[in-house]
Amino acid sequence: MQSSTIQLSVAVDLLKKTRDDIVSYRNTCFADALTIAKEICEAMSVDTVLKQKRLRTKKCHFSYECADKPVSDVLKRMETTFFNVVVDTVISSLNERFKTLGEVNEKFKVLLGFTDMSDKDIVDHCQILSNTLTHGGNSDIDGRELAMELQCLPDLPSKRMTMDFLTFLHEKKLTEVFPNLWVALRICATLPVTVSAAERSFSKLKLIKTYLRSTMAQEHLNELAIISVNIAVSRLSSYRMTM
């Protein structure tokens, strides 16, 4: 997921499959996890029986009809208070990430999935994409022209990925024939799946500008940050200069 070359639609599919697998795991796999835990305990010569603790009673407020009945089974309590809570937290996080990426992917999916769409759907999705790429009354692409370009596009390579699509247009010298598609694909290729690159940049910034370097100028800070982030390129350049 943190690869710089991963495509947005591929990331959405991976998140959807991961979410479905975890939902299935929550419903059926507590018993399997319990069996594996017992096998590990037996291999380590550890007692496999959970100790029963004294059940604590909670004070019932006046608005409650009756007090909650405590769960006496230790394994059932572990499943409801620990296992299900952890898995539900993971599912909730994936749903949030999947919702955000899914909305973005829905707006750009016409660029790669137009072969499975009708002409009317292509026009509608192209207009949605045009509205998405509009700022201050100016749009990067024309929705109607993009729909016409997609409908008149020649045969595509068998592997339809964003970078492969861009390479195909560049090698066939079709960038001027399909200008709106060329712009939309380049924008799609720059959509980040995660923010790991930005997080790494901020981590580098903390290492560069410490309290001992609080008076560092902006230009100097930018140059040190570029060198630190692209350390492999910097080392290669220094090696070539010494040869």
C-alpha cells in the first residue's frame, strides 16, 4: 500500500478484500485462534486454562430498569471484550479509509473502466470528473471532449494500468490527439494512496531542524531536506563526482 507505483483502483480493491476477509474472520475464527493459542501454550509448557476472576458488580443508576448481567464464562468474556473489540476497530478503520479512497476512485474510474460502460455512462462520468477538476471556474479538462476521446480511442494494451496507459499514448504519439485524456491520466497517476511519503518528510524535518538549529534559513533548510530525503541519489552523485 505504501509503494509509490501502486494504482488507486488496485488499492481500493485490496482494501475491500482485506475488509471482507476481516469481517469473515470476526464471525468464524475465534475458535481457530483459541486452538492456535492452546497449541502455543502447550509447546511452551504453559497452563492453557484461564483463571476465573471474581465478577465485579457495577452500580446501577436510577434510570436503568435492571442491572447488566455479568458474563461468567471466561472465554466468552474474552471474545466480547477483547477479540471483537480489536477486530471491530480494524474494520472501522478500513471502512473509513475505503470510503475516502472509494469516493476518489469513483470519480476517476472512467479513465480505465470506460470499456465496460455505455456511452451515456461515459458522458456522465466524464462530466463528474470535469467538475472535480474545476477550481475557480477553470477546469483542467473538458468533460464532453474527454467522452468523445474515450469513445474514439484505439485498441488498448491488454494490461490497463495508469502508467501503461500513459506510456501507450506517449509511444504512439497520441498526446495531442487526446489532450484531455492525457491531462486526466497524468492527474490520476499523481493521486496518493497513503500519506507515508509526507510523514517521512516530517520525520526528516525533525532530524534536520533541532533546537540547536533554530536560526536556520529557509533556503538552507530546503536544501538539507532534499539531500536527506533523496540520500541514495545524493550518494550516487557524490560517487560520480569523485571518479
